[in-house]
Amino acid sequence: MPSSIIHCLIISDRQIWLIAAGLIAVDLLVFMIPIVPVLAAYVLVARPAWFKEFIDDVYDRTGSH
């Protein structure tokens, strides 16, 4: 590895603390967003093909028993 690449891979203590604080902030923000209702609204409004295939697959598995 060239020394410039190795130099870029070294992270200072300040950068580690900033990354850790950023991860915590993102986690708190995502926790506040109601993901399940947003996904349910998307499925109801957009009716994506992947969801229909998923439901068909679920019923195919349960119907074969």
C-alpha cells in the first residue's frame, strides 16, 4: 500500500468521537421515525409487485401443508 492510502486510513481520536456521536444521532433520529406505518402506507398506496410476490409466496407455503 502506498503511504498516502495508509495515512488516510488512520483516524484521529477526534474523528472517532465525531463518528460515534453521528451514529448515536442517526440512531435517535431513525428511532423517532415510525418505520412500520410508513412502510404500510407505501404498500397500500404504491402496491409494489415485490409485495404481491411476497404474499403469494407466503400463501403458497401455508397452503401446501
